[in-house]
Amino acid sequence: MKNLRWNFFITGGILILLGVLTLRYPIEAIMSAGFMIGLGLTASGLNYFSGFYFFRLKRFIVLGLLDLIAGIIMIVQPGISAFLFPFVLAAWLLSNGLARTCTGFWLGGAEVKGWWVVLLDGLMLICFALFVCASPLLSSLSVMMIIGCVLIVSGVMAIGEGLSLRV
């Protein structure tokens, strides 16, 4: 049980350190996030190639090449990754907002109770996407500040969990 407590303490310390570093160096955190996404896209692209090998679907080659190229660009050019981060976030918010707005209207037409909540959620996501596009740098920094705070709180909670364990 003592080893488990130390695991919580070490994890909490690491999370707090990462949170402080994220708050202290938000631009670098954005660039690091872009680098990590680049690694993920590179791995995804390679995975698509294995999918082509097994299933012989030609679209897997196209998807693999797109992911691989985007991943390599994000790894090699961290500045581009940091620049594109808010626009990728805005595109994700916008696409989800549009999907939820359409779903809300569809649910309203089907006379489902509470349809307006889904519609309101979609409209709010669209508004957030527009705010991100209006001020991309501020939006990126805000996201990093939130992530930094979440890391610190998670670290403090992990240490609290370790303290609450009794042998």
C-alpha cells in the first residue's frame, strides 16, 4: 500500500510540474501539442498503409499519405503547428456545432422533448468557433491556460488521493 501511495505522490508531482510549465510557457506548450499531434498523425498514416495491405482498399493509401504528410509537416515545422492549432480547434468546434444544430432541428421536428438543449449546444459551439477565429492567439493561450490549471488541480488531487490511503 505504501508503494501505491508513492505512485500517487509522484504522479501528482509530475502533473503539477507539467501544469506549472504549461502556464509559464504557453507558446512552447502549444508547439509541443502540435508536435505530439504530428507524431499521432504519422502513426495513423502508417496504420492506414497496413490497412491497405490487409483490406486492399485504395482510399487507405490516400488517407495514409494525407496523415503522413500532415504529421511530418507538424513534426518538422512546429511553428506551423502552433499557428494552425486554433484553426483546427475552430474547425472541430464548428463541425460539431453544425452537427448538433442539425440534430436539434431534427429532434424538434420529431417532437422529442428537450430538443432545444441539443440545438442550444450546437449554436454555442458555433459561437465558440467564431470566437476562436476572431482571436486565434488569445484562444490558443486560453486553451493552454485551462490545460495548465487542470494539470495542477489533477496533481493536487492525486497527492490528496495518496494522502487519503491508509496502511
